[in-house]
Amino acid sequence: MENNIKQIIEDQTNDHIRKEAKNQDRLAAVKQDYWSGPNRYICDVLDEMRKCHETRNYSYLPGLIEELQVISNRMESKISEKYDYYTLRRELIKKVIDEAKDLKEK
């Protein structure tokens, strides 16, 4: 009887571990599908601009400038969004604390 209980517990534990592994795999797949990072980084574009200057081949320089502008705009936008988020979060926390103080006083 005791061996049966141990076996049941072990089976349930193994099932739980397998389910957790499946959930982790699904989560990793979702994160990979929705990763919205840039295809290239600013440093990569700047390196290519340097190569463009070294070879004196300026034919694709306007495209690189445009690409650099797009990446920079995305970066500035993300910084602004984060600032807005933290500002709103601070205001909300302050509001909740003030409301808690008011309720405590009553």
C-alpha cells in the first residue's frame, strides 16, 4: 500500500513537471513570435556608414541615413513611452496612498 502511494505521488509529480515544461515551451514560443526588437542596431548602421566612407562608395548612404533615423525614432518613442508609464505609475501610487490615508482618518 505504501509503495502504491509513493508511486501515485511520483506519477503526479512527473505529470506536473511535464505540464510545466510544456507551458514553458509555449511561453518561449510566444515570446519569440512577438519579439519586436529592431532588425539591426544603431551601431551596425554606423559601422556600415563607416565602411561606405572608407570605400568612397556613397551610393547607399541615403538609405543608411534613413534607416538610422527610423531606428532612432523608435528608440526615442520607447523612451518616451517608458517615461509616461513610470509617471502615470507614480501618480497612481500617490493617489492610492492619499486615498488610503483619507480612509484611515475616517
